[in-house]
Amino acid sequence: MTSEAIVNIGVLATMDDGEGPLGLRRDAAVVIEDGRVAWIGASADAPAADSSYDAAGAAMIPGFVDSHTHAVFGGDRSAEFDARMSGAPYTAGGIRSTVAATRGASTEELAARTRHLLDEALRQGTTTAEIKSGYGLDLDTERRLLEVAARFTEETTFLGAHVVAPEMADRRGDYVDLVAGDMLAAAAPLARWIDVFCEEGAFDVEETRRILAAGRDAGLGLRLHANQLTMSGAAALGVEMGAASIDHCTFLSDEDVDALAASDTVATFVPGAEFSTRQPYPRIERLRDAGATWALASDCNPGSSFTTSMPFCIALAVRDMGMTPSEAIRAATRGGAQALRRNDVGRVAVGARADLALLDAPDPVHLAYRPGVPLVDRVWRDGVATTSWEPRAS
Ligand SMILES: [Zn+2]
């Protein structure tokens, strides 16, 4: 057993026991043992450990839990972004260009790209990331994408129902059969979750219900892309089916908000997508008033939100969605963990994973107060200070 004491933490945001919504503890120390948090308390009382790190009064938070990424893909869509920012409208069709590039990339090329993105995310404080398939849209490529995702994370999601495969555009019923049948059977051993993009131009509510039910029968947990562009009824379906999370939630009816608040389904917001498509941002007030639980995620993808930065998402949520800084920081850590139904990440508590981000700042509020500034100074993942993303040992 090896142990490390991180001492002189000016403000430790535990998302657990402590003051206020962030569970703050001041002048704190954390002792790490075998990848887990073994002790939390006043720095002056820190027990002896094999090694010690002096945080010099800086703020510390749990590593971010990014519960929604599409971090396995080929190609680049900067030209499409350029055109959109120059006046062209956003459409879902761009996904197809990524599908073509992804199918044409080797598994090792895809894995190298994913590793690069995860390293980038880690340096900005992310220590847990969900990764979806969804740019293959045929059985072999979807399986390859999940194989790549599983090299890096335990939070793998089968998103064969991202859009209808282009070569089956006039046979959508056959495509739904394939996703809910053979493709799901190939994906299920590699995936923890199933997800569907329920939206005009993608899959309707009844197709979504069928695909999610098949995934549930195959032992997968449920997630949903819903209510991004329209008030579609998808969010209500997700709550009804017991989805862990409904993601986007840009347009919610009052009934959707009430249903979310009465359930243990998390509403996950991805303001990077609103930023990158110039859509209106969702507001948080109704969810707050109703007592719903929400998370923040990057939605890292090449078309509509090509960021890995959770601090950027926090800044957007505070500036444009009406979240308080504390609400946004909690949503990016504890909220993400709840969206993944995890209790071992997203908080600093004895027994939880020692996933920690030390900030070059005296208070976590700086994450929103100083947008665009690289404030994450040092990251521990499973108790090890690191700048590169490795699969978890256990
Ligand atoms: Zn997405």
C-alpha cells in the first residue's frame, strides 16, 4: 500500500460533507491510499503518509465527470463550422460526413484520436468520461467504435440509433430492425448503455421506444438524446422508461420538467452544443424550482460541440443558462456521476476514487469567473498524478 497526503488545500469542494452546495472544507487535507480517498480533514491534523504534496492554499474539486461524449470518430468538420458561423443553417446532415470518415479510418487511427481527446480532457480536469458509438451505423464499425471506447472507459454507450445509415435512408424500418437486432447483439457485450437520438431527422418516439426496450432486454442501461431542437415528447418517454439521463433538454415543457423532478432521471445539459450551433440556451429556473437533478456534459463531437472542456461548459451554464457557479460546478462533477449512476466518482469522500483536480485558483468559483483560462493545475486519477488518460485498473 502506498499513500500520499495532499495538504494545505485552501478550499476543498467535496460535493459531500461540508458547507453549502459544494460541501466546502477549508484548510483541508486529503490522504490517498491505493487509488481511493482514505482520509479527509483539517490540514493540521493530516496523518503521516508515504509522500506529501503541498497545495499551497489552492482550491481542489473532484475530477469532472463528463457523462456525454462522442469521442470516437474520424474526419474534421471545421469547414462546416466555418460555414455555419458565416450564416449557413445547422442541419443534422453533417453527421453523414463523419460517418464516411469514421468508416474509412482504421481502428488504431480512431484509438489514437480518442486518446488525444481524452488526454486533452484530463488536462482540463476530466477524470471520468462516457463515450458513445454512433458514427459507424453498420454492425462492424459500431462494434469497432465500442471496442475503442472500451479501451479507455467503462462508461461505453451504443448509439447505433444516431441517424439512419445513409445507405438505408429509404429503408428506415429495416435500419431500426438492424439496430434493435443484430447490431445490438454485437454491441451489447461491449456497452454499458444504449442511447437514441430522438428528434426530427433522426428517430421518432415509437422507434425510440422500441430500440430502448430492446437495449434494456439486452441488459443495457438507458440514455437519450432528447428535446434538442423540438419539444418532441422524447423526454417524457425517457422518464417513463426509467432512463438514467435525458441529454440536451433544450426545449422542455412544464410537464417534462415535472416528470423529471418526480423521477430519478437526470437532465443533462450540453451548452457547448447551443454555443456551436447558435441555438438558444435552455434555462435552469424551472428545473431548480421543481427540484430536478441536472448534470453538465461536453457532448464532445466533431459537428455540434467540439470541445472537451468542462470549465468552458461551466462558464456557459453560468453566463447563459442561469446556473449559479456552485450549481454548475456541482453539475459537472456530482451531477455527471448521478447521470451515470455512479457513487464512486464526482465527489471527494472516504472510499471514493481519488480523482482530484487542483486549481490554479483560490476558489472553485474561478472556473466560471475566469472563462477560457487553463486553471486546472494538477490532476490525480485513481490516486495517481497524471497528464495522460489510461484505462482504470479496476
Ligand atoms: Zn450527443
